[in-house]
Amino acid sequence: MRLHMAVMASGFRRYATYWAATAAGVFTNTVFGFIVAYTYIALWDQRPQLGGYDLAQAVTFVWLGQALLAASALLGGGFHEELQERIRSGDVAIDLYRPVDLQLWWLAGDLGRAAFHLLGRGIVPLLVGSLVFELTLPASPLTWLYFLTAVALGVLVSFAIRYLVALSAFWLLDGTGLNMISLVLSLFFSGMILPLNVFPGALGDLAAVLPWSAILQIPADVLLGEHQGTDLVTAFAFQAGWALALLAAGRALQSVATRKVVVQGG
Amino acid sequence: MTADDAAFIEVDGVEKVFTVRRRAGWVRRERREVRAVDGISFRVPRGEMVGYIGPNGAGKSTTIKMLTGILVPSGGRLRVAGIDPAADRTRLARRMGVVFGQRTTLWWDLPLRDSYALVRRMYRIPDDRFRVNLERCVELLDLAELLEVPVRQLSLGQRMRGDIAAALLHDPEVLYLDEPTIGLDVISKAKVREFLREVNAEQGTTVLLTTHDLTDIEQLCRRVMVIDHGRVMYDGGLEGLHAVGESERTLVVDLERELPPITGIPGARTVRVEGPRQWLAFPATASAAPLVSAVAAAYPLVDLSVREPDIEDVIAKMYAERAG
């Protein structure tokens, strides 16, 4: 446990070192926040109450998306390209020589990264958004606590998905295609492009039960106060369920990979 | 010495077969078996430092991967400290250290000190042990100035020393070194060798050293194993290699003037003539004295020297014979 705390801290520090990258990221998130916010405003102007959100909620959703983009690795990033590269180059052998579990190791590092990104890349865009637009932000600290819990569970789901994608490198020597598919699925089904409750009929029903909804849609709805009481517990359970299932799948794939597949190169 | 110590590393008829698929038409794939390790056996007692050499693709790295448990042997039996590496990788990992010349176990973005802090947690090294070991490594490997520098800013030689320290902080019983001096300058090489010698002598660490730099072997190992095509071709003392490799020493003679190649010296043949200097090859196992007197008796000798066979040549010859 102390090891994983240390790994988490090093993940945090590692990203904190590159402050120029952080500043550039914050700038990009803020600019995109404005672009998407004005797009949503135009859309909600035509279709008020679209998906059950009022305009302020919709714009809040936009800025939450920008704030969580880096932390929840909605555009990919984080560790998985690095792990793929280590698998491809054979450096993963070093990870396997260590008396630590591969998945927990990378999870700890990714949680440290997410913590940094939540602070470094999340706060400023949300603050700018709230200064310029009218946002629906809760007054109750408890709601914020629920929100952070939902974000943490979402990061777990996001990690679990990216871990599966990363491990594919044991079989596919070029992960570009799968990374691309993963990115598109993540953007579309997390709600990053449009909130999932806007999706019509069967597509909406499908999107709501897929794991990506745990990454952005649920945390956003928790903050917007859409989930209350038992509904909130159900939402957390949904996230935790996907996190456990996908982490377990990652474990299974990891043991198949390490047992069967030759580590590339010497 | 217990039975466990006499055969700290135990390798019995170990094989590793890879299946390689190759395109053989539009859809058809041909499966081909490659025997990377083809039935090797050896034992290494605790505390021994053994050189493990062979040409590229001989099966060295594959052997090390099996010994560390990240590759499962296709056949045979393998034990390190009584543990089956592949079945019990994590347990063994606490007792071994691995250094790759071409890869780093350090964290690119972190200062050396932070990397060591992670290593400490990873191997659950007690505080006092960690302090003593780090101090020793810092002193012997000259790391004091480097501890606060991020790994990505270190030179190759500095990084290598940092890596070796990282592999030894948890007092491993066995150390696998894969090309630990590759790309290093003469001074760094000497420093690394000196340190390894000391660790082996003081801690009784068992060391398996893979290298292409035979000076590493000559300076560190009394025993050497030569592997090629996945088989052990030689296992014994360094000196023995010369006998097995039918290697030759060279007598270099300077004559008073240019003369035709020297002939009629029993047990020697002239291999090169350059002006008044001539080179005579004779078996490494034979004495040079009678040769010198025979030459001196028949030719106007000015000066002479004897060159020991180059171990590199011996091994190259061994590989060539095997291939032919």
C-alpha cells in the first residue's frame, strides 16, 4: 500500500514537472470550452430543455467536460501509449522483473496523474467558465464530495478501459488503430461530444449502460443534482460495477499476456 | 555449504521453442519452430560469478528471461534458490537484481533519489539497510553529484551506474547483468567492474554476466559458459577455452634484416612477414622457450615478444567451427 502511495505521488510529481504542458493544456481546454459552450447555447436556444437539461445545466456540462478531459483521459493519453511502447520495445520485461503487480503499479501511477490533472487542468477552465457563463454549480459541499467520488470512480473505469487497450500491444504490434477506435468510442459514449441524455431512443438506452457513461456523464449528472438518494447509490454502483468488471478483465488479459506471449526483443 | 548453495542456480535440459508464423502466400501462414534454447544444463553455486557469452541470437537473453521467470521454459527443469521462477516470479523477484545495459530500470522523469525511494518501497527495504546500501553505492559508484538529477539528463555511463545501484539496494542474492558495460568509456567500465567485484566478494552475491566485452569476463569471472545455437558449447575456466578453442600464441621476432619466411622450426609456422619482423604461431598450450632458442640458433635475432591469444579470436573461432 505504501508502495502504491509512493507510485501515485511520483505520478503526480511527474506531470507537475511539465508546467508548460499544463499551461498549454489549460489554455486549450478553456478555448474549447468557449467554442463548445456557444455551440450548445445555439442548440439549446432552438431546443430548450433538450435531454432534460436547461441552458445553464447544458453549459455547465460543457465546462465539466473540459475540466475532466485530462483527468479522466477522455482523449486517451495518460499511461497507455507509454505502456504500449514499453511492450513493443520489450522494456515491459523490466516491469515484470519487479516484485509488484503490473496492473496495480500502472493504476497507482495513473491515479497520481489524474489527481494532478484534476487540480492542474480542471480548476482553471471551470473557474473561467463560471465567471463568463451562468453555471449550475451546487452550493452544498456534500454534492461536491459526491461529485469527486463519481470522478474517482470514473477515472477507475477510464483506467480499466485504457489498460485493456494498452495490453493489446502484446498481440498487435501497432496499437494505433485500436487507440483510434478507443478514442472515438470514449468521446462519443462518455458524453464529451453531446450529453448522453440527448441521444434518442435505443441509442440513448445503449449509451447509458456502456462503461464510458461512467467517466463523464455520471459525474456531471451527480454535480448537476440529477442523481439523488437511492438514485445516487445506483449511479455509484453502476460505476463501481463497471470498474470492477473491467479491472478484472484487465487482470485476466494480463495473466494471459504474461504467460503466453513472448516479450519482444532482448 | 548446503545442497541449495552448491546448486543455487540449477538448469536441467531446459528448452525454449518459439513458434514463428510467416506469410507463405496471400492467406496461408507457415508455422515454423525456432529453438532459441535447445537443452542446456548447468549449475551455479552460491557466490560464484559466471560469464555467459555467445553471439547475438545464441539464446543468452532467452536464458536470462527464463531464469527471472518472465519466460516459461518449453521443457526441462529450472530452479533459482530452490524456486521455480516462472511459477513464483514475484517471490523470486525480491531476491534477485537485474541490470540491462540497453534498458533502464529507473524512472525517466524522476531524480535518481526518487527512483531509489520507489525501489525501497517496492522491495520493502528496511530503513537502516537502505541507508547503508545507498551510501555504499553512492560512494563506490560516484553518484553523490547525480542524486538530484532527473534520469533523462544523465549520460549513459552515469545512468548505467545509477541502474546498477538500483539493482543492488535490496541485497539481491543473485544478480543478472546483461551487457552492463555496453557503450561505456574505459573509466566507467573500470569503475563498474571494480564495484561488481566488491559486491561479489563482500556480499557473496551470485552473478551471471552476459556480455560481448570479453574484458569484463577476463577481469571478473573465473568460470565462463559459451552458448551458441541454444546449446552450451563450453563450460569451465577461462584458460580452458584456449585448449578447447585450439588457440595459438604468437611469437613476434625482429630479425637483423629482411629475410624469407622462417622455416624448419618444429611446432610453429610463420603466419606473417613484414620487413624484418615475422610472426610465428604456435599452440597456446606449448612452451615458447624451445621455440625461441631454435629461432635464435638459426636466424639473426634482434628482439622478440610473445603475444597471448586474444580470447575474442578464440571464441570467434569456436563459433565458426560450430557453424561450419
